[in-house]
Amino acid sequence: MAAPVPLLASACLAAGLALGRLLFGRRQSARGAALFDMDERLLQGKHHVFDLPLCRVLVCDDASYPCWLVLVPRVNRAREVLDLDAAQRAQLWREVEAAAAVVQDLYRPFKLNIAAIGNIVSQLHVHVTGRLETDAAWPGPCYGAVPPQPLEPNAAAAVVAMLREAFMRVQL
């Protein structure tokens, strides 16, 4: 006897969703924007803070560097700033400036580092790192200097909430 159509349709939908998650688990969307592929390594050890018009803002979950943001333009296959069109490049810089202002206002760092290196993760992303003279790698580079020290879950949630509130006030 054939399975009832609704049951078969439900089973097919569930299988399709599971397969989709398996194959495309890194697909991200924001505010009704088209889906884009985010390299899973960009999500490791980070928390989603906010979506600006172009970029997804992440904060690194590392007590060694309390003010380290990563901005990821939601543009598929972008590896270099030059892969963005002129309007996107201008928007990226506005959003980097806004992120830098948020870091300055909240953390008062000694120095701001802004970098789009991408040697390990080639997908275009920009680090906005407020460097403190007391941080674990000062004055050297912070990339891989010490093993990450994840925040306690409540502390991480508080950092994300504080940053989200600050980004909601950003005027672009």
C-alpha cells in the first residue's frame, strides 16, 4: 500500500532539509538578503553580533582580546576588497569605520588594528581589533599568539548584547 501523500511529502521535505543542512550548512542569510556562503572557519570561536547593510559583524570569543570584531561582507566568492564593486567598497569602509568607532567608544584601546589578510581563510573579512597594552600578545600580532580563552556563556552573552546595542545606534 502506498504511503499517504502528506506523510510522503513530509518525509521528503525532512530528508531534503537534512541533506541541505549537510551540504550547505554554512549558508547564511540576513534581513531578507540573498543567501551567501560563509566559510565555517569564520564562525568558529565567534558570536554573531549584528548585520550591517553589507557586513555580518562577529565578535571573537576570546578573553585574551576583548575587543576583536570581524566584519564579513555578504558577497559570495569575494576574496579581495577588489572583488567588491565600487559602491560595496565604499560601504565596506563606512562599516569598518563604524565598527572601529564602536570599539573605540566601548573599550578605549591604546591602538586600533584594521586588517583584511585572509591567508588562512580566503573569504573576504576584515578584522577590527582594539589592542590593549595589557592584552596577551602586546605589542606583537594577536593572530595565534596564545590559545583562545573562551568567555563564560553569561559573559559572552553580555558582550554580544552590549555590542549589538552599540551597533543599533550606528548611523550609516
